[in-house]
Amino acid sequence: MRRTLIAGNWKMNGDLVTNAALLQAVRAGAQDVAAELAVCVPAPYLAQTQTVLEGSSVAWGAQDISVHEAGAYTGEVSGRMLKDFACHYVIVGHSERRSMHAESSVEVAKKTKQALANGLTPIVCVGETLSERESGSTATVVEAQLQPVLAEVSDQLKHIVIAYEPVWAIGTGKTATPEMAQEVHALIRKQLAAADNAAASEVRILYGGSMKPENAADLLAMTDIDGGLIGGAALKAVDFLAIAHADQK
Ligand code: PGA
């Protein structure tokens, strides 16, 4: 049985004042939510997030992790540092990092390994661009993004979370239909099964890309959609919580 995970990706948004209100509201609203909730916040606000959420049912995490353990890597944040702030999750390979910071799938696999080595649960993002979808290469692209990760994690597969985020749906208001998303989620699960059949049924595969209260119920109802990675709608507690309440599994 996979417990639904609704994870917020705040991206580079927020400040001490607005975060305090948002975190408090999520904490308060989480009490009657059956799904698991998590927020992935900008690194400078991890201490604040820990202070507000500690002792609640809401988990927290970061949006990136260094491939290195420690050393002369200016600007990087290590897995050990994230653990210092009791992070549970870390997003790796978000499409914004792949496209704007040229992160390769091999690097994403290394980050996934670093996360696991530090006791963090990586949320590994994959997804095709619009031109890739239109040229019919969605399956090939997603499979190629995931392959190095599977090679790297081997027996720890059941400890990762995957997020399928079609790039054309992120922040655009365009959402994949539940059927389109389910098709890719099923392909991903098949790929996972080929690597580790037992783990494949345990791994949660989240959908991301303009998920909001209005479309969440239909997406979350699909067999292989085990939650959501929420960007814009995670910045409003009422929307974020409404997405979580839309889960009927
Ligand atoms: P969005 O972002 O919900 O704003 O489309 C999702 C994401 O990028 O994780």
C-alpha cells in the first residue's frame, strides 16, 4: 500500500514573514489530512521550517543536494547539512535544474545516491519537453533520465520517490490529462519493475505540473499516481491543503 504524498516545491519564493504564516497554516491544516504532506523549501529557510514544523505530521526537505560530501564547492549544500536540519526529503533533477544548470541524468543519479547515503529520501524528477512529447519520444526520454538513477541506487530503490513532471506543464497552467499522466506513470513503474520487481510496487510516483485543487482529484485517482509535487499551488496553504484533501485513496 503506497501512502499518498503531497509535496510542495516552493522554488525560490518566500521570506521569513510569509513563510511563517504559510508553515503555520499548513501545520494546522495537516491534522485532518490522510495523505502525507511535505514542503521543500529554499535552503536558507530550513531552520525556520524545522522550528515551525517540528512535532507535526508535516515533513520538510530541500530542493537540491550536492554530489559531494564536503569541501571546496562554493555555493553547494551537502546532504549532511540537510540532515542537520532534520530534512526528510530532497528534490533532485528538477527540470529547472536540468535546463538552467545543465544537470545531466548522470549527475542526478549521483545526487540521488548522496541523498540516500545521508538518510534522505530523494524525490527524483523526470519529464519530457513539449517538442519531445510532440515528436513521440516521451517514453524514451523518461526512460533515459531514469536509467542512470536505477543503476546507481540498486538495492535502495524502495527508498526513493519519483516525480513525473512534463516540462510543458510546469508553471504553465497546462496539465497532463489523468490518462496521459497515468500512461507515463505505468511506463515508469514497468521500468522500476525490471530493475527490482518487489520495490516497484512500493515506490511512490508523484505527478507534477500545474496540479491544483480543481484537477487534483482526477489525477490522484489514477492507479499509478501516488501523489503530487506541487509548485505554484503550494504557496497558498488553502490550495495546498485542498489538493491533499482531494486524495481519495
Ligand atoms: P507547478 O510546478 O505546480 O507550479 O507547475 C511544479 C514543479 O515544478 O514541481
